[in-house]
Amino acid sequence: MNQLATELNKVLCNSSADRLLSDYGKRLYVPKGIIVQSGEAKKKAHKFNATIGIATEHGEPMFIPSMRAMFSDELKLSQIFPYSPMGGNLQLREKWLSDMREKNPLMKDKKVSLPLVASGLTSAVSIVASLFLDRGDAVILPDMYWENYNLILTEQCQASIIPYKFFVDEKFNTEGLSSAIDSANSDKVFVFMNFPNNPTGYSPTEEEAEKITEILIEKARNGKKILVLSDDAYFGLFFDEHVCRQSLFARLCDAHENILAVKCDGATKEEMAWGFRVGFITYGCKGFDDEMYNAIMQKTMGAIRGTLSSCSTSSQNILLEGMSAPDYKEGKAVGVAKIEKRFHCMKNELEKYKAETYLVPLPFNSGYFMSFYCDCNAEDLRQLLLDKYEAGVIRLDEHHIRLAFSSIDLEKIPELIKVVYQAAKELS
């Protein structure tokens, strides 16, 4: 094992991270190679800097004019073309953390890491999974989850998913979560929490969020070492008055020494910047000091270096400038309000069909999506909607379909719901 990795492991010795890190995670470090040496040269090599592999002229990056013309003159060359730092744009990371605390008052002055930048939320989840999951490790997931988790958890990490039923009596199944953790045949457990959920569009109520936290703390007190990953891709899109409007990370980031909380989020949905591919990884654990946070961040940056190298400079700077603009919050609120209107329209339309049993909507209160249970075969329903009604939906499994109300104009929602029910009735 590289000496740098050994030193980081010593810092984390006897912590929850020490038990939770995968073999790959234990071997990770940031090499004192090109990136580090170039960083040192940037500070001191004022005459000649022949370190990093970019083409410059008179101290500025070279560029192709037709590409430069695609960007506003307000962006400097240094904000577009050079490599970004390995951990991401420092100002953006600080801004993201500041906003995170503002949106999650429960965090207050709790000590957490500075967010690291990944290439979108998928990248963030994949990096964290590789850092902490070995072959056969237990991953606790509800039975309604984003299909990309299969590629990351099952195929990439070869982990073992322990599912539990998402809903019981139209509420989040907290007892199912508890039982699934107990069934893990190890003291090391990886718990996934994705709220607002894809595909159901459900977020826990305040009461449910508190119960989830209590369960995890109880398991930690009983000796389980738990990594809780909060996939907050759709954070902020809360449309029901009873829904918990803060990330579970805010509750868990200092809940217990045996709980390592990780928040994976990003600009993708929160900032309506789907193609920017800017995601963030933030750590929180009771008892962690600056040295320990630095160690886990160094390992994470090692994973970033070995897969992404660094993330898009222009995307990060556009995001930072946009989020710092005086009209940013007002402009964002307009878009969120439009999605919320679609949510309420969807709810109102579904009320008209509540007596029907062949197609039953699952509870939803947030995010982009809602899902149906259908008596018929879900793939048959999807194909009928495509071929006869020119309507596209997603088949989740044999008896569930997903609709994204986020992508349907308000005035089209009533007709969409009408044809979905009509098609389901034809197949029932």
C-alpha cells in the first residue's frame, strides 16, 4: 500500500470510516504528482511555469475563437478553458456549503466537510460507492429506486441489495427499513436514502424523518457501522405542507460516531442545469475533526483524480456566477413554482379517478415524478400508450409505471391522465 494511503488510514483509525472504507477506499490517496506539483508552481513559479500540460500564450490559455465566441465576454478565459482544481472550484464549494446550511437550518454550525465537486450526481454516487463498498457488502434500499443504482451498486461494486417495501398504508415503511438493517449479516451497512424519491416522488413527513433518524441512531448504538448516503438530487422540490423540507443529512451529520453521513447533490435538478454535470459530495460524522475530514476528502479526491481528473471549469464558473447574481433566487422560484402548479394539477386530476382500482397512484408529495400501480402488465400499458395515444411513460417493473409531471405543460396534464387511465382500463 502506498505510504500516503497508509498515513490517511492512520488518521481515520478507529473511526466509523475505518470500518466502512472498501479495500479500494483504503488504498486511495492524492499522489504528489503533476496536479500537486503544478499547484505549488502556480504559487511560486512566477517566471517560468513548465509544469501542467496546457497551451498558453502570455500567461493566458490558448483557445479556438469559434469556441470562445459561444461564451459571454463576462467570463474570463481562466473561467472557461483551463483545468479545474481536483476538488473543484473553491468559491463554488464554499457557496454550495453556505447555501446548504441556509436551506437546512438543522445543520446550523454542525461540523461537516467542504463539498467536493464531481461530474454530476451519478458520478458523486458512483465515487462514494466505490470508496465504501466491497463485493458482497449489504446495501439497504426500498423496493422503489432509480434504476441506475443497479449499475453502480450491483454491477460496478458487486454489492448485495437488501430491499424493503417502500410504502405501508401509504406511509414510508420505517419498520421495513429497521428490519432490513437487522437482516444485514455484517456490522457494516450501507443505507441509501433518496428524497424526493425517484421514481415515486415521495419525501418523508417530519414525523417519518425523525423516526428514520431514531432507527439509524439505535442501530449505531447497538454496534452497526452505518454509511447513510442521502441522494438529494431533487432537493428543494417540496410541494406538500406536511413534507420534511430538510435533507436527512442535516439530522445525521452529527447523530452518532458510528454513522458516517454523506450528502450527494448537485446542480442538475436543484439549479435546472441538467447538462452542466456538476455534483457535490459532502461528509458529516460526529467526532470528526479537521484532520479526519481532510483524510476522507483526500481519499475522495484520489478517486476523482483516478476517474475524472477534474470537472468542467466552464460549468462550475457559470453556476457560481449564476447563483451569485442578485436575481438568482427570484428566477429560480419562477421555475419551481411552475413545477409545483403541475404537481397540484396532477393531484386534482387524479381525484377524479380515485374510485378506479385497475390503476392506483402511489403517494407523492415532491420532486419530478409520480408512479402508478397497474393491474395489467406495465410493459403492455407502456406500449399501448405509445402506439395508440402517443404518450410516453416509463415502465418500472411488471406492475408499475412512472410519469414525470415536471416535463408536461400544465394544460396538457388533464389529457395525459385521461389517456393513461383509458389505456389501463382497456387492458384490465
